[in-house]
Amino acid sequence: MPPTPKKILIACGGTGGHLFPGIAVAESLLAQGHQPLLLISQKKIDAQAASKYPHLEFQTVSAIAKPPTLSPKMLPFLWALHQSISTSKKILRAFQADAVLGMGGFTSLPPVFAGHRLKLKTFIHDSNARPGRANILAARFCNQVLIGLEPAAAYFKNKPTLTTGTPARPEILTLPSRAEAAARFSLDPGKTTLLVTGGSQGSLRLNQLIAHAATYLPAEIQILHIAGPGDYDRIKEEHPTQRHGYELIGFCDQMASAYALADLVIARSGASTLTEISLARLPSILVPYPYAADDHQTANAKVFATAGAAQLIQEKDLTPEALAKILSSLLTSPGALKQMAQAAHSLAIPDAAARVTKAILAGL
């Protein structure tokens, strides 16, 4: 007799780093006959991503960002948090949820707390080597903490943890051919390709560094530059329009093709980006976002740099000329790129979504 289908609410809105792993878990649950409901924010980035998955069920809630503790905005935040918890309870009751999974950030906290108050099984997943403060708080109301990178376990000493890896979008697990990918972006499949991505929300300073460094790169190196919708217009004015083989785009909903074409990636070091880079077996240069909470992006990048999968460089240490020199050296060293690619692959956990699904169902 087949097991009774379970209803799992997945709170995963706000950024691509929370949303895409949540979608991957939803796909895994759906494939096993269960019913996921994804709770996302009202941000445009969430709507854009969700539109690609019409077979999944989404609901939106207001995103809540915690201000500094002593800020005058704290009282409005607490009221909004109270309202969000009440809304989450209504959604959980209407959905008749069996469990709640929070994928990180303060958007996850109200549904997890609401699930705890309703005596449901609750879980959080943290992708970073150094967990976010919202997840450390949410862990108090969870039955189990699931982690993407092993160093995170040290921050959850009073809760059972399980290293599952970070789930990735299903399409990242099966990349198209290099020729197909090149055609999609109107680039040459025979040329060495640098992929630039600042993550789902872009990164102005990193984008500017690349736009100006491109002038110093050898002409035979082509660039696929995903600037992010917020930075696209600014970078369009700054990048060298006369340079052949420089494709600048604002938003990319075909990341599998972007990875399939890339020989080297330069990116921030958000956990979701690193997960996809490792699954795609790509070497990388990682430039952590310097203002990330608790500098968690540097902690993530150190995991990859220590393994030999990436070069870690702080933004303050880069100029366009220095960056071009580093890129040129790597992109003309196929042996070094191959070694880094192998190291990246050693960090990959391709069945992370299945591991998360198994952990949740085992807890019910």
C-alpha cells in the first residue's frame, strides 16, 4: 500500500538563494507523490522565477527584514512579524500542512514559528557555512536543522543537524551541449568563455570591475555577463560596446546554458551560486559581497578556496587591471582550470533535494 501523500509548506521567498533550493525540494516532493506549497515574497525576482514552474503551487506573503535591534523601526517590525505569523497560521490551516520547511531569511521565520505553534513538524535549511541570524533564531522552533555546508553545524549546537547539501534547480543537473548554449547567447562555442554573475540581485561594483577589465582581456576570450536587472542599464553605459564577443544581459532564466558554455566563473559567493558552480564542475573566482551579514559569503568562499576549487579575492583588493591579469592567467591555463573543476565537483552533492525530502518525510 503506497504511503499517504504529505502536504509540506516550503517558505523560500526573498532571494534566488532561498527560492531556487526551495523549488528543487518541491520538485522532489512532487515526484514522490506529495503536495508542496511554496510561500514566496512579493518581490519581482520571485515572480519571475515562479513563472517558470506553472506545475507548482505558490502563495505570496509580505517579506519582512529585521532592522537593527535598537532601531526605531523595531516596533513596526515586531507588529509586521506578528501579522505575518497570523497569516502563516491561516495558510497552514487552509493547506492542512503536515510540516513546514524554511529555506532561510526572515521570510521563513513566521511560517516556521506558526508551524511550531500549531504543533507541526518544522525544519529549516541553511545553505551557508556561517548561518544567518534568522535561521539561528528559527532553529529554536524546529525539530531538525538541515545544512548545506559542514561548518554550519557548529552554530546549531542544541539542535540535531544533518548535512544534506544545498538543493539546486533540476535543470542544473542536466546541462545542454556547449553548442546549444552558445547559440542561445549568440556566442562562439569554440572560444574560451568567462561567465560573470552577481547572483539573482546583481552586484554593481563587481559588474563595474568586469566591464572595465574586459578592455584588458585577450580578444580571443569571450564574456557572458549577467549584470542583474537592477544594474543592467548602468553597466550597459560602461561596458566596452566595441569589444567583440561580449554579451551583456540583465536577467538570465537559462542558467543551465550559461554554465554549459562557461570555462571559468567569476561571481559573488552566495551558497546557491556555489552549489550550482560545483554541480556544473566549474572553476571560479569568488569575490564575496563585502556587506553580507556576518560576512557569510567569505566563509562560503573559504570552503571552496580551501578545496582548491576557487580563488578567493576580496573586492577591496581588485582594480580592473589586476582583475584582468588574474583572469587572463587562469583562462590561458587549461591545466589549472581542469584541477579547479575537479575540486569543485568533489564538493557537489547532486542528490541534495532528495536528501532534504527524505529527512522531512522521516520526521513525520
